[in-house]
Amino acid sequence: MATRYFIRKGDKTTVGGTVLSGAATMGGFGADIAHEGDPVSCPACHSTGVIMAVGSRLPLTGTNSRRIALSGDVCSCRCYPPPELIESQTFMQTTVDDSPASRFSLAGGTTSAPAGSATASAAYSATSSSASTSLANAAPFSLDRAAAESAPNANTLAASGISEEDEAECFNQYEADMAQCKALRSAMGGSRWMDMCSQKAFTRYQQCRGY
């Protein structure tokens, strides 16, 4: 069982970065709720990355059907391993496990829901994507921690770097890969496939940059 918390504009990353935007129409106790694709500053590699959704989750979606950012999601920037997002609140959370039901919790109130669905309340509403599939019986998705622990730190990688032209070419390819992931999401199985496709795109991006 894993409890993950909603990420909001202004929340930090594990290297001191900051989530720069959220959905103005989806407030979360004084701050906007962040979604996948929202920008994140990263002082470690001196770049602006974007939120990439990773790991088990209910298919909670918000603005433009983008998935809601949760603690443990990552900032896709120049760092390797990518920095994780850190929650600043514990009122809004989602619990995902391997049982037949998962839970969505808001301000201390917990509601059971069928796996792969979300509930709504007067204070906050979340809709499930029809293209998403249940993760109830799926193996958890996780980053390669062994590789992360053995990798050089972000500051060293940022210092080594590559030329601006090569960096731009790699990033353009990454954006094209992510666009393809999103285009094929419905046909290939929804959220779980999107997680794996996104991770593959990021791995290819890092390899292009020599990491």
C-alpha cells in the first residue's frame, strides 16, 4: 500500500527545485494543483524541466485531461536521476495498493472506490479517464534505484554537459517521443503504458546526452 499526496504550485523537489505552475481552476487549499507537463525549475542542472508522472496511481485527471501530479513523480530535466517532487500538504492524498479497492482522501475524509476510478467531493473534483486501465493487479512501476545510487550527482553531470546544439537536438527528440506516447496512450493501454513509454523516452533522452 502506498499513500501519495497531491502536488501544488510552489512545492519543492529533492534538489531544491520549484513547481512553477498549476491549474488556476483547480485550487488545493490555497495553491493551484499541479499536473503532468507543468514546468519545474531545477537549480541543480540550471534548467527548467517538466513534471513526469511515474508510479502506481488512480487515473485522476484535471485540466486538459492531464494526470494530477503526486508526490514521488519526477522533474524531467537535465539531472540523472531525475529529482522527485515533495508534497507540502497532507490533506489531499490517494492510496493505491494491490487490493480490489483503492482510496481517494481529502482533508481527513477517505472514500473507497473501485480500482482505477476516483471519487469527487464538494471541495475538490477529479474525473477518471475513459482511456485509463485499472492498476489493481499491475506490478508497481518504479525508477531504477540501484542505477540512481551509483550515478554521479546532478551537479557533476550539469558541469560536464554537451553543446547547446546537441542538447537542443536531444530535447527535441524527447518532446517528439513524448508526443508519440500521448498519441498512442489510448490504443496501447492507458496510464500504465504511458508511464512505461514516458520512462523509455526519458532514458533515450539521457542516452542521447551521453549519460
